[in-house]
Amino acid sequence: MTEEQSKYITEEMPENTDNGISVKQQKAIAALLSERTAKDAAKKAGIGERTLYNWLNEPAFRAALRTAENEILETATRRLSAGQSHALDALETLMQKAKHESTRHAAAVSWLTMFLKYHDIHDIEERLTALEAAINDNKK
């Protein structure tokens, strides 16, 4: 057995963790979330790139990665929600008081674009809710 094969087997052997992935795999997930490429993530996690790609094909690893990604998205969503009033206040101020017409115009376009996107999403959510209700009524 070559040294590379030995390293691969050692990396593949799971350690006892609550979510069924090893400590090295947890480090790889953290690296995937912070690095720009899989190659950089593997290097940061101290594993081979091939090992990382093999792990990405394992259901438990993918599930743990998806959970970590969802946690990041939830944090970002909370921060965006917390700052939305300030952002809208800033846009409103720019629309009303900016010295340059192009700045006022850009702020107004941003405001309208966001409003229309929100309106579309709200409409889609209402339609989806109605469809789900209709499907559930048909199942009864």
C-alpha cells in the first residue's frame, strides 16, 4: 500500500461524531464554506482534493454541508431583515435629497425594482398556498 493510499484510507475512516461525519470532514465543510475553490478548501482542511470530491459524493457529508449552508443563509436572512429599514431609509433619503439627478434616479429605480420583486414573490406565494390547499383538499 502506498503512502497516498494509506493517507486516503485514514481520511476516510469515520470518527465518532453526532452527525455521522468525521472531524476531518467537519473541517472540510468549514473550508468549503470559506474558500473560493474545492482545491483551496482541500488544502485548508489538510486533505487531498480527490478525498474532498469523494466526500462530496457521500450522502452524510452532503447533508452536513447542506445544513451548514442553510445556517449561513439563515444568519444572512436575519441580518438582511434587521437592516432593511435602514436600507429603505437610505434609499428614500437619496431619492429625495441627493444632489445629482442620476443618484436620485438610481435610488428610485432600485426602490421600484425591489417593490416589484417583492410584489411578484408575494403573488407567487399566495398562488402556491392556494395550489397546496387545493391539492390537500383533493387528497381528502
